[in-house]
Amino acid sequence: MKRDAKIFFIFYFVFILLLIFSVFFNLRFELAYFNGSLDKLFLLNGIQRVAGVLALFLLFVQTIVGAYRGKISQKLGGWVMNFHIWQGRVIYFLVLVHTFSFLLFNFAAQKGFNPFYVFVDFCLLCPTKMELYYSFGRIGFWLLNLTIAAALLRSNSWWRKNWRYIHILNYPLFFLIAAHAFFVGSDFSLESGFLGQLNITFAFVIFLIALQKIISWFRGSFRWR
């Protein structure tokens, strides 16, 4: 393995551990809200938050790798494509853990077992702003399903020709998930400090990448006559 690849993985896994530690640190101050005991609500909330934080970080890395995979492969090695594929699977698993732990949390909190509310209760003109921010997460979930399907079905002739257009949805997908985490999440809001600022930084970096891609496309497609 190349030296640059080893450095990448060191930073990658150290950052993951830092994120997990940050969530546990935040949870430590919320024991009082859960009556000071490690009951099922506290554990489900912790699982949901760890999965959500890791999913956003990996989605950030995934978007960057997808945008510059050729250049990154030249720098780090030919394993980058397999890494990109496997990381996509891990992201999807974490998103499922995040959503299903929320579903179980509501059930354990005696709010009922309502998969419809968790997965498909969309609204744009919502009764509250919080419901709108929940809808960002729901829309992001289904966009993620679409991008995953595009990757899995890439051997199909139609998907092989058009999968790149579907993968462009990774940019709005990221912004929707980042906004959902910022306004709904307990860890990625500004009140959480470090993680809230990190969320804004992630979104700004992806915005710059999307802007660069738009400018590159415009320059390559538009010609003065």
C-alpha cells in the first residue's frame, strides 16, 4: 500500500473515532433527561445519533471520492473504486440503523409504531418547521436509495448509460442530510459546538465542489458563436 494511502486511512479512522467520542461526550450530559439511567430510550437514542453522525461523515467522504475518483486513484492507488463501493454499502447500513432506531425509539417512548411517519410522511408546507426538517431526512433517504440502485444496476444497459446523471443527486442528497442533521440532530447543531461547526464546513466544501463541477460543465458545453 502506498504511503499516501496509509496516511489517508490513519486520518480516516482517527476521525471516525473522534466523531464517536464526540457523540458519547454529548450523551454524557443528557443522562439527566433520561432519568440518569442507561435505559432502552437512552441506548436507542445513542445508537441513532452515532449512526447518523458517521453516515454524514462517510457521505461527505463518498461525495468527494465520487467527484475526483480518477485523481484520487492516481494518488492513493487502484483500491479507491472498491473503497467507494464498500463505503456506499456502509453508509446505507448506517442510514438504516439511524432510521430504524428512531422508529424503535418512538415505539419505546410509547408514541406508537409508525413506519409511515418515519419513512414517507413528507411535507413541504409543514405545520411546524421541525416537520419540514424531518422531511429533509426522508427525502434524503429515498434519494440515497435511488443512487444506490443506480450503482447496483450499472451493468444494465440503460443504467450504464445514465447512472452518472443519477449520481449527480449525491449533491442535493448531501445538502438535505446536512440540513436535517443541523436542524434536527442533537450533535450536528450549532449548540453542540465542534460537530455543528464541522457540519457547516462539510456543507461548504461540498458546495465548492458542486460549484466547480457546474463551472467545468459550463465551460465544456457552452461556446460563444
